[in-house]
Amino acid sequence: MTYQNLRLAVDGVVARVTLARPEKLNPLDWSTVKELKAVVAELEAKPEVQFVILTGEGRSFSAGGDLDGYIRLYANPDEFAAFLDDFYAMLTGIEEARAIWVAAVNGVCVAGGLELLLACDMAIAAQSARIGDGHLNFGQLPGAGGSQRLPHAIGLLRAKHLMLTGELLDADASERWGLVTRIVADDTLIEAAESLIDGMKKKSPVGLAGMKRLANMTLDTPYEQGLRDEIAFVHRYATTEPDATEGLMAFKEKRAPRFGPSKAKDL
């Protein structure tokens, strides 16, 4: 597929998706949401891709929705519903993807941009990053899962603070609050994301996908059921996946493990 609003580059097991409308601060209008939805599907169809770096071009990760587009959509309830459905499908696609998605947050990340960050598995930020909800600053409400994912990520009180005040946090505060886990210099952001991935490349691909899936159980599974589901999932993994035994043998024999190719889709 040819993309107009983003760039896709694949290098071995790592793909980079860059929102590429810097003149408008990389808005998440309907056409961009559809392209992101398509790129998620494209990368999921490439079993060799195990990691995705998501970032923005210019001085913004994403400043959220497109003003003119929203004005038009609000006047057409059916189209607005379809837009929200596409946004939902795109973000849940990232969340449920086999690949590990790493948000590399440059500059402004607000409203829909924050919702995009929250769907990723990991997030690091450039020192210049400014992150927040911001919807209420202009009388809006989050419609792409932000009101649900944000409390899961940073706790209810802090989430309410960001949603009700519209405050944007600087990079240091974003790290303290748990929106990102690492801050780096602006000019080393992508290098830092690649370095983070280099460490994970040594892990079992099927194990990485399994760990992501287990962690995501907490999003929609009651606690007791989650504990039981973990037991069933790990029993299946340990007794059927060669990487599980290979990891133990490598530790016992004091050598690096020799993990097989990804079969995460079979978990």
C-alpha cells in the first residue's frame, strides 16, 4: 500500500512508522487513522517483523485530531461513528498485535496523540516532549479509549488530573507519572528506541509475544480469572513451545539460548 500521511520502513525484524504531516503537527484525521489501521495489518502479515517504532516527523509526535475534519464529522453522526470505529480498531490492533510497538515521543503528544501512545507496549520520550490529554481545553472528550487506557497506565487520580485540567507534562514529569519509561536527548530518540529493541532481540520471539499477551490480560480480565488464565497460558507455552525448554537448557549449560523463529500467532 502507498501511504500519504505516514512513512513505513522495514529493516529486518524492525519496522519504523513515522507520522509525516509535520506542518500540521501530525494530526490523527480520518485518512491518517485509516492508514495507521492499514499499516498495522500490513506489519502483522509480515512474520519477520517483531518490533515497530512509532514516531512523528518534526516537532510533534501527534497533536491529536484535525479541527476542520472534526467539525465536518460532528455534523454527520453516521460518519463520526464510522471514524470512531476505525480509530478503535486501529488502536486495539496495535494493542493486540504480535509485534512489540515502541512509541518514540518527540515534541507535542496530546489528545489523540496520547491515545496512540497508550495503545503501544512501551514509550520513551525526547527531552522536548510535552504529553497530556488536553481534550477539555477545547470542550472535547476522548473518543479513542483515552478515558479507559490512561487510568490503567498511571492510576485513576493522576489520570483525572490530566483529563480534567488539560495540563501538559514535560518529559521529566511524564516519566515520574509513568507515561514513559525513559527520557533521552532529542537527537538520540530513534537511536535510543533501536537500542531498547536491540536488547529485546535476544529474547524468544514467541516468548515476547506471549508476555505481551499476558500483560494485556489485565486490561479486560477480572483479577481471579486473569490468574487462572495465566496458569493455562503458561502451561501450554511451557509444554508445547521449544523456546521454553531451550531457555532452561541454555541457563543450565551456561550459554546463550538459541531461540527459534517466531510462532507467536500460534499461541
